[in-house]
Amino acid sequence: MNVGCFRIFDLIFKFGDWFLALVGHHYAVFRWFVRWTPAPLIRYSSRLRAWRAYKHASLFVPAYREFLKARDYLPCVKQYEQIPETDKDNYIKKFSTDARCVKGVIPSTNIVIDESSGSSGTPYNWVRSLEERRVSHLLVSHFARFCFGTPSRLITINAFSMGSWATGLNMGLALQKNGLVKNVGPDIEKILHTLQFFGPSYSYLICGYPPFLKYLIDEAGARKFPLSEYELLGLVGGEGMSEGLRDYLLARFKKVYSGYGATDLEIGIAGESPISVAIRREARNNTALRHALFGEDSRLPMLFHYNPMMHHIEVNANKELIFTITRLNVLSPRVRYNIHDEGGVMDFGTMVSKCRDQGLDLAEKFGSEYAAMPRLPFMWIYGRKDSTISVMGANIYPEDIEQCLYAEPALAKITRSFCIGLHEEQNQEVRPSFSFEIVGSDITEKLKEEFQQKILRHLIALNKDFKEAWHEHKATLIPTINLWPEHEGPFKQDSSRIKQIRVIK
């Protein structure tokens, strides 16, 4: 397809773009649209929009043209799934930022540069246009409004890290559409001062990373700050959250929901709902339901809804999610981009049907709330594929240890953070190593033994592969437990990072 043919092809979509923009800007219309549009039509439209995004990038993005040319990709191939995947290694690192932009140029105005957290080892810079950021802000605004409603007196306290990080400033800008916003960053003193200054007559939506909200609760308790007098709502993101941690937060927060995004792509890709959380919480202890929905895996994934008109999401043979941003207002397009998150997708009707087959009737459980629920498809995320350690054939994930930790509230209360790794003995024997950052308690051998016994017991019950290996190699699989004071050992670097390190290689 040449440029002229693409222009004609694109004209067919212009009305659709205009209609989606109209729908997206009005929350009530948006809810009606996604509630009543048939799932097959949404899937088909999402695929067409992804195909258009691919054609657009292949014609107007120099780096993407070179990427396709180097792989001898023939544009006449008609199967979308045959388009090669892009990722950080084969695309982002290979081409300059300019070359990855439309027309090979970064405009000199109306552009913002975000920086990733560097969790993969090297922070990257990502350029975004004014229009694409407006769309992301709108999606985040709609998500927050759906989950938390519209309290008449709402103050949003944005505790995400400020500066060049994608989430911080963008979250504040997005939620200005919903009420008052104060951008404070992860600053306990400023948050508690804000609560005290404006008082309990307001509702407060506090946004931040999941461990930070736990830290806020613990610090408020230590200072005897009366959080129980306030109506607190929690919006978290940036990393996964176990249901045990959600339980912990719900002791002080009225509601806690999580959103999904990636600096590689954009914020506001997906979000939880009351129904997605109910499904996940039911699957936590219902093995049959978890296996029916997500397959044979010891981990409980995060479960979100996503808007297929904005993001076309596929699953490859390695069970990794592949993303295409289907809008053409993206300065640096991402087509079939793989950030190596493991997970899956399922349309709304199929999810409801499978839950019903396992005894969870969502329509009966939620009543009128279910009837008004937008029929957006589901996406689930386990986490990055390389975020694991392996011992004797058993994979152990950070999500496993978080579930084990929050199954023991007394241990969770004194734990600020944790990470996993491997420990090599003097005889070259390798065993799992779990480190915990301890606050509010003395570090003793007795406490160390308690961590070892209780975490090990829960891990055997939770992780099927570990359980099988345990029966054959007990001596090798007894974990090494390390307890550290705050900001010491492997946690020293966490104080200067926006995300906590979970795996030590």
C-alpha cells in the first residue's frame, strides 16, 4: 500500500475517529457505548484499527520501515498476526528516538519527554504529543470516575513520584477533571498535613504505588494520626498488588482499585472494576475458578478491563501480551509491542459465562451494578516474564512471596519491602533467598525463624512447582531468610528509586 492508497483507506476511518472522540469526551455516552456495542463488533473494529496503525507506521515512521525491511517482511501478507513483534531490544535500542517518530522528527513544541523507572537496568526517554496525552488523561479520568463515583467534596492527593516519570504529573493532570488535586509525591509529612488542614469533611483519593499506601497507613498508626475519621479512597498502579495487601489497605481505605500502564506504551491502558476485583478475590481461594479462567499457574494475576478501541491486545505463544496503540495521534507509534508481561485476554461475555459455570453468578451478586457495567473485555497480568528465580525446576515469583507475606498479618505489618534471589552455599549448592525490610520491630533469630517457617509453609501450599520440588529436594529448597533494618542491605537503593526492586539477580 502506497501513501496515496493509505490516504483513501484512512478516510474510511475518519468518521469512526470522530465518533470515538465524541463518545470519549462524554462520560455518560462512553458508558452507554461500551455497554451496548456487541463484543464481536468491538473485536473486529479493534483489529481493523490496529491494521491501520501498522500501515501508518510502515509508511511514515522511518525506524519501523527499516525494522520491517531488515526482516524481509512482505507488506502483501494479510494476516495481522504475521507482523513481527517489536520490543525494547529489537526496536527501541536499535533505532534513535527521532527515527521512531512519525516522519522521523521530534516536533519542537507541544511535546513532553517521560523517563521510565529503569527497572530493566537503564532508564529510557519517551516522547509524547499533546493530543496523545489528552486521550490518556481522559481514559484515566473516566476510570477513576467509574470506580469511585463523584463525591461532592473530593480532594485527590497524588503521591506518585513527581518529575520526569510518566505516571506522576500525568496522573495529576488527568484527575483535575474529577475534582481538586494536590501533587505532593511520596511525602508522608505533606499527605498527613493536607488531611489535617482540610479535615474529614472532604473525601480523599490518594494515588500511589501499592507499598507506599501501606507505608502511609503504618506511619499514620505510629504517629496516632486519626485516619479512621477520614473517608479514604485508594488508586494504585506501577506494580502488582496481592489481595492480601488490598485487605490490609481496606482496613483504612473505603475502596482500593488499581490501574495498568507502562511507560513503554502509555498510562491508562487498563483498570480494575468492582466486578474484576470480585472475580479475582473469589479466585484467590477457589482453585477450580482460577484454573478455569487463567490456566494452571500458582500465581493470582491482576485482572483489568481495557478499551479495545484504543489498544489492540493479543497473546503470543509464550503467553506474553502484545500491544498496539491504535490511534494515529501517537508521536512514536508502537505496533505489536511486547513489554514481556505474561497474561491473557478474554471478552466480557466469556468471562461471565466461565464464572457462572464455576458457581459465581456476577449478575446475581451485583444486581443493578452489573446491569450498568460497561461490557469491556478483560486483560490479566502476572508480571514481567523475567521476574523470577528458579531452583530445582521450580519458578518462584515475587507475587508468590507477597501472597505468603500477607497471609500472615503480623509479619506483613512489620515488613516495609521484600525481594527474592538465589544464595550460593560454600559447597556451590544454590537455594532460594528471601530478604525482608523490617520496621517497628527488633531483628532477632526468633523473628528470622518465624519468617522462614511461615513463608515456607505458605509457599509449599501456594506454588505447585515448588511443592513438587520440595518433596524431592527438601534440603536444597529451605530458603535463606535475611532480615534488614530500614534502608539497609538490598533495600538501600530503594530510597532513591520510584519502584522497589523485587528480584536480585
